[in-house]
Amino acid sequence: MNVLRPDRQGRDRPGSSSDDARTHDDARTHDDARINVVDALRGIALLLILLVNVAFFSSGFAFQLVGDPAYGALDRLVAGAVELLFAMKAYLLFSFLFGYSFTLQLDSAARRGAAFGPSFLRRLSGLFVLGALHAVLLFHGDILTTYALLGLVLLTVRRIEPRTALFTGAAIVGVIAFVVGLAAVLGATVVPDEAAALTAGARSTEALRGGFGDVVLEHLRSLPAMLGGLAVQGPLAFAAFLVGLAAGKHRMLAAVPTHENLLRRCERVGYPVGLAGATVFAVGGGTANLTGLMVSIVTAPFLAAAYAATLLRLFTRRPRVADALAPAGRMALTNYLGQSLICVLVFTGVGLGLAGRTSPAQTQLIALTIFVVQVAASLWWMRRYRYGPIEWALRAWTHRKRPAMRR
């Protein structure tokens, strides 16, 4: 996310000749293109996360892992398509970029001759506080607190070799899949009483349509279950961190065209394997089914990698697409929190109170509208300012000084 975006200042030294100047101009242009690619990919990750998360704003049944009994066949088809294409994949892409951007921050600190550890710890503490407030006030499915805690581990292993990082990430995925599969074999269930879950879903939906106090209380009631879900999501996110760390150490996104063959292999393997696993996951009932969840844990990284490969190739061939999406990625923290705020105003009783009153198709359309507005707003904002408003505040806390805001 954008909180990990590298500092562009101090990257180039002035040359002493016209050739040197041209060389540094070319380097700066190349660097800007690389940042655009990273930020554009982060912008798409924001969209995918919103498409998954919006269901938890629009209905209390989603959190209980059961479908709204009022849904018809078309509604179930749309909800299933979201499960198939985006669930368990969106946050992996976002986590990969967190790990990749971590290496860019390391390089930025080294160029400035600054101690990295203390400033990064302040950044993580700021993320944790923002995440805690986000979880209680806006969205109990917050990811920022998880990233802040996992960031401590990432800081500890920052000197790990890329190959070791990849093997460790694969091992983490394998262990989590084994544990979930073993639980399925032993007869464990995620939703032991569907009738009780439906009752809880109806109660949760009604609470979301209440006032601000009702919404906050519902979030607080949901937090223990959300923390339990992090037993799976947390390690998988850290595995994606490690893959991003390995890619960052090789500067893979600094010269995307030179990795064309690798990207094509990611597509050729990732799409069939990932979509097959996603089909099992979606048809089996999504996260509510441990067998399908086990299959998704193993195969979702393949589909996330295929998505990333396709997008990177698209951004290379169509740089204007990257240019349009990059501003949203540069202020990803502001947009992530902004998405939750807008959804609270649309779906809860704090605003329009649409919870339980929109179909999955309508809910997805609302999510797409929110993202389009954010892309346009981000483009306007980043033409005038260096950072998004939340990024500016976090940066001021991290470096203990007020950064220049206007361009």
C-alpha cells in the first residue's frame, strides 16, 4: 500500500555534462515508470479487495458465512462469481505489494543514510492505531492491524535471501493447507449450526441498519470471530510478503519487459491451476467449507500471480492505463479507509441504511462506482499534492516532521 511507497527525493545526482544529464533524465523516467507500475497494480488490488469486502458491509449474512435466504438463483450466481474470481486472491496481491514496497523503503533509507528500523517501527505503530480505529468504527475486517504485526516479523527477516524467502513462503502455505485439510478430515466444521448462523446473520443485518452506536457494537461483537479467521489469513499474507520481498530484491518490477517469459509462464500455469481450485472453493461453499478452503489455500497464489502477470504486461503495453490507475495506488491507505467510510454511509443506518436491501449485483455495481470515483479523485488530488491526506499524516508520524504537501 502507499504507506510503503518509496521517497522519490534524492534518487539522482546532478551530472557534470550533457551526457550525464541525459543519463539521469533517462534513469528518472525509467524510475517513474516503475513506480507507476507498482502503484497501478496496487490500485487494482484496492478494487479487488473492495469487490470482496463490500459484501460484509451490505449484509450481516456474509460474516456468518451463509447466504441471505432472500437470494435467488441469479444472486447466488453473482456472489459465487465473486468468491471464485476474487476471494482469497485479492489480499494476496495486496500483501505481495507490501513485501515488494518494503524493499524499496529499505533502499530509500540506505540512500539517505537513515536508520531504517526506528522509522519503520513508528510507521507500523501508526498503521496499527489506524487499523484498530478502522476495525471498531468502520469495518471489522480490517487488514492494517494484521499488516502492522506481520511487519515486525518482516523487519526481523529483512536480510533473508530471495530463494530462502520463496521456499519459506511456500512452506507456510503448505503447513496452513495441511492443518486445514487435517481439520476437514477430522470432521471439523466452520458453520456447525446453519440455522443459528442464519439467525445471527439476520440480527447482524438489522444492527447494521441501526445508528452509529449499533454499528460499533456489531463490530465489537464480530472482532473475536475475525481474530480467529486471521489464524489462516495472517500466515498466508506473510507468505505473500516474502514473495514480494524476494521479487523486490531482484527488482523484478523495475524492468517488467525483461521478465516477459516469466510472466507468460505465470499465466500459463496460474490460470488453469488457480481457476480449477477457485471453482472447487466457490462450488463447495467458500470459506465455510474446509475442504474447499484447503484447495484454495494451495491454488489461490497461482491465480493471484496470473492476475499480476497479466496486469503488468497490460501496463507495459498500455502505459496510459497505468498512469490513470497509479494515483489511486499512491494514496492507497486513504482510499482503503475511504472505501470503508463510503460503504458505512451507503449501507448502514449512519447513512442510507441499504444493508440487506441490495442484491449482490447491485452491491458490486456500488463497489465499482466507488472505485471509479476514487480513481478520478486520486488523479485530481495527486496532481496538486505529494501525498494522500492519511499518507501525509502517517509520513509525518514516521519521520517526526511535517513533509511538504503541495507539489
